[in-house]
Amino acid sequence: MVVRRLLITAALLFLVLFLVLPLIDVFSQALAAGLGVYFSALYDPNVADAIYLTLLIAAVAVPANLVFGICASWCIAKFDFFGRNLLITLIDIPFSISPVIAGLLEVLMFGLNGLLGGWLSANNIQIIFALPGMILATTFVTFPFVAREVIPLAQEQGVEEEEAAVTLGAGFFSIFWRVSLPKLRWGLLYGVLLCNARAMGEFGAVSVVSGKIFGQTDTMSLAVESLYESYELQAAFAVASLLAMLAVVTLVLKAGLEWRHRDELAAGRRKKTA
Amino acid sequence: MSTEIEVENLTRRFGPHTVLSGVNLAVRPGELLALLGPSGSGKTTLLRLIAGLDTPDGGAIRFDSHNALGRKPKERGVGFVFQHYALFRHMSVFENIAFSLRIRRAKNPEVKARVEELLKLIQLESLAARYPAQLSGGQRQRVALARALASQPRVLLLDEPFGALDAVVRRDLRRWLRHLHEEMNITTLFVTHDQEEAFDLADRVVIMNAGKICQMGTPIEIYRTPANAFVHEFLGESNKLPVTLANGIVTADAGFSLGHAEAPDGPMTAYIRPHHVVPAPDASGPWLITRLTATGAQARVTLANGPAALEATMTADELIASTLQTGQLTAIKILNGTLFDADGQGAVKFKARDGAELVSETCNHSC
């Protein structure tokens, strides 16, 4: 009993110390000078640009990874091919590599002195220190979220329903739209949610490839840093509070999904911990 | 208007494993046929090949004399019912049944009329709005059947349709399916590993083992004249006794005579059903009763005679009336049995030694 109470207390203390207090601090700092200052900080053109850029990156990276996740789960769950297990392992690479290294690799590929740098600059295509590089970096870092969620689910569900659809006269696209995709919908939504949270909050990889040009290649998380470093604490905390809100909303939606559709999502949980 | 199915020399390999080797089968129009065999015998593979869910490595499949290979399941006009139902989990019962009609873009009133007709047929009108997860196993299986029937298939294929259901539901559904088949009269094949199910439901039964067809016939034919030792053992309990045949006399190697058979001289194995062994109380008899057990309506007597052992079954009432006791000596009468050679082939019937007539039936099936 004593041990149990001690452990619970320790866990709660840890939570309060590292999660709740910082969260409260972010919001209190952001609102310290009142709502007026808070909103004017967010309306600052450079901050507004950063918000826009973050949304834009997420709007490209998340759908890209959604499509990839669907394709990967489709071919891994429905077909048995050479290199299938290798593909499953490769999908995890972005999880095991530091985002900074991921960004660095991109610079080495597409930078001015990079492998493709010469050809790119000759053709006047800029990837590094520009939007395409930031989208690429974010997509790479958030690559596994949808796939990892959906692959175990698709594997557990098997192909019987698709076979039933074949015997009932459905063609490839009918099967995909009417059977395979709806079967996975809650798993997909769950993956998209996590993928989106990560895409908007990504710092390391984007920081390396963006060049941090204030007002140009600044995302929300980069803006927090640059504002903080230039002693604009109010604005830094205002932007941070937006990111914190995103995290809270994501958590609430995630918990809601887990509660409503735990049977379907459980497949993913079990496989991951196994 | 029923469809005839012919399968010729069908072969299917999965990697190094030959799952079906040279299977020939003719399904009569409107017939209800069971594919019976142990797991791994290739029966589900055969069914999937007939459905068009899989492609054979060799051989031919014809529907009404037309080549069916290369045609999709839909074009073959088959309805398929899966062992685990394979209902669309995100669709209501109504939409599950309506699926094939929606695929061919049937008009809404037509879909509604057809689905309601089928819901009535499966007696689930009140559950149209439910989802598969909210149904019992038996209800799910009926929905799966209705879904397969929605587009009026010419051939109905069922893979272990009652395998995942409990005994009572299984019996009810079986009767219901038989009734449905009589009403619709479409050619129907079902796979099962349950002998009772196959014999109870089917017009004819196909026994499969190790990727081949061992025997095909009516349940009575197969039970009474098993083509080989595998079929004899698969279809119920068998006593096995090594015997020698000389001049038509069957003599157990343990030293007693079993009866007559018309077959060449030589060593054979006698397969005898336990209910064809009848103990006849006789204190000077050669058989020792080593064990008596009664499980409900059936009773079992274990007998020993030197190295030979036999089991006899009778009804519990007969056992009580017989006054047999453990440790007693008794004589026995073996009514009949079947002899097989060392390869389990060459079935020859033998009849009891005091049988008035000499009966011998030979089977020409091979396995």
C-alpha cells in the first residue's frame, strides 16, 4: 500500500512539475500584459507569416503522409512480397534518427554543395532555406505516424472482406473506396491527428533546413525561439500558447477517439507494444 | 436452370506444397454437395478455385460446359459465404446485403425491395439497421448468406459455414439451409470437416485427403462401402485387426476366424466398426472383458484376446440387459467389416462366419 501510494505520488508530482506547471506558465506569461497585447503579438506580420507557413507545411506534409500510409498499409497487409519486412523496418527510420540529422542529410543532398545542389542551382530551383526544404523535412520526420498506426490494423483485419467484395462483383476502386478505406477510417484519423501535431510542432529538422530567415522561413516553433532570443517574451509566449493549445486539442481528440473506437485502434496498440 | 460444374485434373501448388493434385469432380445441376475432409486436405482451396478467388496451376473448371478460368467470380455467377462471415463491419445489415446491388448501380426502390425480400428470407427484418458487431454468430452467418444471394448467383459456395457456431445454432441453421436449398434449387457446394454435418445436409459427399478426392457418393454409399482405409477411419471409429486370407477364409493373425471374403490370398487388415462387434455371453469364450463404460445413451465394451483387442459399442440399455461384467469371459460375433491391403487400398467386404451367404463388394476408387 505504502509503495503504491509513493509511486502514484511520484508520478503525479512528475506530471505536475514537467507538464502542468510549464503549461500554466506558458499561458500566464502569454496573457501577463492582457488580451490586447496577446492578440497584437499574434497579429504581428512576421508572427502571422509564421502561423501561415506552419499551416501550409502541415497542409502538404499531412496529406502526403496520409496517402503514403494508406499505400504502405495496403501493400503490406494485402500482399506478400520480397522485402516486405525490410519496408516495415524502413518506415521506422524517421523515428530512430534525430530530426537534426535528418535536416542535415537534406542539406547534404539538396544544399549548394550537396549531391544535387549543382543541378538544382543551375535550374534555379531552391530547396534548402526555402519552403520546399521545410516541407520535405517535415514530411520525413512525420513519415511513420499514419503508416505505423494503420499497418497493424490492416494486417489484423486481413483480406476476407475484400475477397467478399470481389465475389459480390466489386472492382478495384469500389473495393478500395467502399471496403478497405472505411475499415481503416478511425485508425487513419488517429494517425493523421498525431502526424499533424508533430508536423506543426517540428523544430529540429526544419530549423536546420530553413536558415531561420525571420518573417520568411519561420514556422511557429522557430518563431518561438527567435522571438525569445530577441527578448520579445510576450510574443514568444503568445505563439507558444497557440502550439500548447494545439497539443491540448490533439490530446482531447485522441482520447475521444481511443474511447469511442478502442476496439479498432487496439490492434495498433497491441502490435506496437509486442 | 441450375448450373453444372465440372472440374478436371485441377492442380494447385503453394510454393513447394502441392495442395491439390489432379482433382476431378462433376457437380450435378441443383445438387447440394459437401466437400468433407480433415484440415489441410485441400477442400477450401478447391472451393476457392471454383469461386475464382484463386487461380489453379493446371487443369480446367467448366460451368455448364463453358470454361470458367479467367472469368471473375462475378462473371461466373457464384455467391460465396466465408467461414468467418467477412461482413463489412462499417455497414449496416441492410447495406451489407445491398452491396452487390449497389455495385451494379441498381435503383433505390429495386435495392430496397430485394433486400427486404432477403431479410424476410433470413428472418431478420427487425435487425436491418444493426451493425455486424451487434449480431450473434448465427445471425451474422445468415446475413452473409443473404448478401451472397442478393445478386441471384447460379452457384452457391460455402466455406465451413457453421464452423464457428455452437451446436444448437448449427443444427438449426443446417435445417434452414437444407430448406432454403430445396426452395431455390441452386447448385450448392459446402466445405466442412464435420462428418455429421456433411451427411445430414448433402445429397452427395466428396471425401478429400492430402489434395485428392478419395471417394464420392451418397452418405449411405460412402459409409457402407468406404473406398480405402482412410475413409473408413475418417468416418467413425474403426477396430483394426491384422488378418490372413486363404481360400476365401479370413483368419485373424491372433488365431480366430472372422468369416468369408472373395479376394486373393494374402495378408490384409480388417477394419471393423465397433457396433458390428457383438459380445455373446459365453463363460467359455476366448474374449476377456477388460473395461465397460457408458457415456449417456452409448455403452462401450473393451475386449482382449491374447494380443488382439477390440472395442464393441451398443446402447446403454443393451449393455444393462446383457449382464456383461468386467473380468468376464465372452464369445463375440463380428457381423461384418472391410479388408484393406497394406496400402490401405483394395477394399473387400467380409461377412460373419455363420453368415448364410458369401458377400463381397469391391470398390474401384483409388486415393
